[in-house]
Amino acid sequence: MRRALQEAQIAFDKDEIPVGALVVQDNKIIGRGHNQTELLHDVTAHAEIIALTAAFNHLGAKYLPDATLYVTLEPCHMCAGALYWSKIGRIVYGASDEKHGYRKFYGNQSPFHPKTVVESGLLATAGAELMKSFFQRKRTAK
Amino acid sequence: MRRALQEAQIAFDKDEIPVGALVVQDNKIIGRGHNQTELLHDVTAHAEIIALTAAFNHLGAKYLPDATLYVTLEPCHMCAGALYWSKIGRIVYGASDEKHGYRKFYGNQSPFHPKTVVESGLLATAGAELMKSFFQRKRTAK
């Protein structure tokens, strides 16, 4: 998750909402991504989607049952859908996202594949602090 | 929607699940896509995502409030999330998807932006028939 936070910091430094993600399999990083929605003018360019696509490319496979996604913030409902399709083995996210997190949309229903294990809270404070600093900077700049 | 069905036919001919999508603004196609999950080994390469990304690139903008997405099949929960973020003005989908359509996941809650208008059923039979033919072919090939 520290490496995912480094990805989030890259986004922060590029004036993007600071979210970072990694896909790890057999202790090896097979995909990484940071949010690039501003640079690409593309709201689908979330950290998770970029990291997943990198992992698919790396493996030449479209399912990731043996991989773990680490992401600094609770995934949104789009990314939750992408993770569902990927059949990823494990998802570890840091900070909760009350406003746009997937739990707001899906309620008690899991949007993920039945075999996917979900954990949360890892280095959550660091991920949340980065988000807070980003939006504080945005407000100050106005 | 006829043009979206042509996109779906392209997917069919490439042995991809036959779904096609177009983004239209001011009577002009600004994005098109067909499902490419097999070719790209990427489960995020749905017709809608590809068409949206093309539209963002075309406009150099990350929101599409004045555009309409036409898609031959009810979007899944990932694509519904992408459409939410895009703030697209209107979504028109053809056939319903009982198994993977967004309504299965979100229940009565809309996953879209509050201003997005959603219509369904346009050329639904044609879109559904294409899907049926595809899976029949798959079964016969086994």
C-alpha cells in the first residue's frame, strides 16, 4: 500500500485527485496506475482501471483470480464493476469514500465477484490526508 | 441505433460478445465502440467505455452533458458508473440484460447523474437476436 500511496502522490503532484493503485501477484507488481482524469479528459481514467489494464496487458489474460489490487481510496461504482469483471482475488483499499465509494451505490449487495475478498483501512489515514490536502489546495487556489 | 448495431455486428464478426455503442452530439457521431474484451484481454474494454473515451478525446472534455449514448444492450454496472462520471445527457439502450445489466446491481437506485435521461427498448429485438446468435454459435462450436 505504500507503493500505491506513492502513485497517489504522483497524481497529487500533477494536480490530479490523488488516488493510486497497484495490482500485485506473487509478490510482484504487475500493474500500477494513478488517477489521470484531468490529463486525459477522461473520467474513466481512474487509478484502478489503469492498473487493471496494465495487469491484463502484462499477463495477456483478462481474469486476475490470483492477484490483489491495492488502492488508496475506496473504489467508486465504476471501478467496482471493473473489479467484478476481472474476477480479482483480493481488493485492499485504504480510506473510505463516503461521497463516491461503491458502498453508497450498492448498499448491502456486493458488486464484486463472489470469490473476491475485500479488506479496508490499510494506511487509510495517509490516503485520506492526501485527499484532504489536495482539496484544501484547490480551495486556496480559487 | 442502427449504427450502434453495425458496431455490434463488427464485434460479432470478430468473435467478441456483440455489443455496439455510439456517442452522438448535434447529430454527429463523436465516439463509437464495439466490445473488444477478447482481443485486448481487458474486461474493461466494453463498447460503452471505448465509445466514451473516443468522445472525450474528440471533444477534449471530460463531461458530455449534451451528448447521447446509444448502446445495443443494457449497460453493466461498470459502464453505468462510467456514464455517471461522464454526466452524459441521455442514454438509449436496446435489449435488456437480465444477467449483467446495471439494474440487477443497483435495484431502484439510479447509478447515473441526476440529469441523465434514460430510454430503453430501441431496436431491442435486433440487439437481443445478435446476442442469441453469438451464444448459439459458441455452444455449437464446443
